[in-house]
Amino acid sequence: MTVLVTGSAGFIGYHTCKVFLKKKYKVLGIDNLNPYYSVKLKKKRIDLLSENYKSQFQFFKIDLTNKEKIKKIFNKYKPKIVIHLAAQAGVRYSIENPDQYIKSNILGFFNILDCARVAKIKFFFYASSSSVYGNNKNFPLSEKYRTDDQLSLYAATKKSNEIIARSYFNIFGFKSVGMRFFTVYGPYGRPDMFMFKLLESMYFKKKLYVYNNADHFRDFTYIDDVVNSIFLLSKSKKIINKNLVVNIGRGSSIGLKKIIKYVQELTGKKPNLKFIKMQKGDVKKTHSDLSNLRSLIEYSPKIDYRKGLLLFIDWYKKYKKIN
Ligand SMILES: NC(=O)c1ccc[n+]([C@@H]2O[C@H](COP(=O)([O-])OP(=O)(O)OC[C@H]3O[C@@H](n4cnc5c(N)ncnc54)[C@H](O)[C@@H]3O)[C@@H](O)[C@H]2O)c1
């Protein structure tokens, strides 16, 4: 069985490829290796997949705005499952660089969705985001709630993906599962995200701007829980013939202050923090309701922030060669 994973050089994409490769699937990875953050890290992820799974993994450097190239991949390799994770990520970056979000997250999304429809793909999964909930304060956040008040362009592109996928279901009967991820962290994680930056600040004294004076709460979700959920969703009979959106989180909300304190205890180091006011586009708190996910896959994310941070710090120290 062949799986096509877009954004395979990205954080979640790399781990998603790995989980399917371990289960002996063939995996086709697509990514444009853009320089939003370290291209070296993106290449490292691809190298690891290519070296460890030589006969099962193939990588294609393609920009999803190029529909012809995507079509060729579908025609030649005939994947059975598509997991679309490529996107321009980041809430704050979308304020200064809106064009990139429209290109990758709207046009790129449409191109892969439409190619998948033409190829009659039965299992189309795509990354949405907890940011679609905006500042909804009815915690935990359930897929049943209305989501029509996004605070950033990034969130608006993710909500648009869900709407477009819904319309494809209504028009063509094309089925898909939108996965609303909640603040994912772990090994080979994104350097632009809080957890990674916190360690940079601890070990290398890099200045970390902490928004809203750290009065933020996030449903931090360890990467293994995310990719296990994706894998189990791809096997679930309960998704067949449906158009769904599903939360993928840890199901608990932790304050940033608590995380900073805990990492300080674990590392014995003091971070270089600069507290600043709330930023446009940011939401104050996220906390996922996982009843829908549990009903679909009979699995619930397990790794709490204490264990997850131990694993993440362990990886970070090896990666940066810190004793
Ligand atoms: N990490 C999180 O906490 C989180 C939370 C919510 C949603 N998401 C979503 O999950 C997905 C994966 O996130 P991630 O954290 O792995 O991000 P990431 O930035 O590490 O990975 C995205 C990858 O997509 C590639 N890409 C971007 N535009 C492209 C294009 N036009 N053509 C081809 N490749 C392109 C990038 O080069 C990158 O490698 C994204 O859609 C993101 O919006 C992530």
C-alpha cells in the first residue's frame, strides 16, 4: 500500500512518514523545502527517512502550487492514502507575510484535494488547526461548536480548507478527514515554536519573547500521540464514507508559566525571557475535547507534558551535542 505525505520534510510530516514506514507501507514524500525555518533541519529529516527506509521511501521536491507536477505523481505512483500536512504554518508570521498563506494553504490545498478527487482517493487526511476555534471560551473545545471567528489569516486558511473539503463532499461525494492539531511538540520539532525556543533560551541564552506575560494556556500534544492517532484513523472503519473534522490534542491545558518552571527544574538553567503584551492573532487558551477522536479510534493521547518534556529535552541535548 502506498501513502502520499505532503510536508514530509516538516515536523509532523517527518514523523507521519516514519510511522507508516515502520508498518511497511511505501511512502511518497512531497515538500518544497522552503526557508521559513532551518532548511538544514528539513533536509536532515528527509535524509533520515531516505537512509533508514531506502527501499520504501521516495522524496519529491515539489511546490504544491504546481498542479501538473502533483498530477504526475498521482498518475505514476497511484497512492491509496493521502495525508496532506504541507502548509505555511505560524500565526504571527501570517500578519507580515499573507501571500505565502494564500499560495500554500489555499491554492496548494485545492491542488492536492482536486488531484486526490480525480484519482478517486478513498482516504484523504489534511491538517487543520486548533486555531479555527478563535477565542471560544467553552472548554474543552468540541468539533460541535461553530467556528466562524478566526483571529488570524493562518486560522482563516485552515477553516477555509475545512469548508472547501465539505463542499467537495457535497458536490462530488469526496470524503476527507480534517485533523485539528493542538500545539504539537517533540523531537525534530519546529524551531519557531514555544517549546523549542524555550530550550534555545535555556541552553544558549537566546532571548525568548513571551507573549501576554506568559498568561497563555495550551493543549500541548506530544508528537507520538499525534502520529499514532493519524495512523489509527487511517485504519478506522468509522471514517469510511464520511466528511469529518476531528480534534487531535492531549485533552488538557497547561499554563506557559508552569512549563517554564518545570523546564527550569529539569535543566537547572535559567531562560532569557522577555515578557511582552498579547499579540494580534494569538488565542489565550486551547483545550481539546477528545470524545470524537476516542469514538473513532479507541485511543487517547497518553503522554503528559512531564513525560513529553523529558523526551524532548533528551532529544534536544543530543541534537545540539550538549552534555
Ligand atoms: N505543529 C503544530 O503544533 C500544528 C498545530 C496545528 C496545525 N498544524 C498544521 O499541521 C501541518 C504540519 O505542521 P508542522 O508543524 O509539521 O509544520 P512544518 O512547517 O514543520 O511542516 C510543513 C512543511 O510543509 C512544507 N510546505 C509549505 N508550503 C509548501 C508548498 N507550497 N509546497 C510544498 N511543501 C510546502 C514546508 O517546507 C514544511 O516542511 C501544517 O499544515 C500545520 O499548519 C501544526
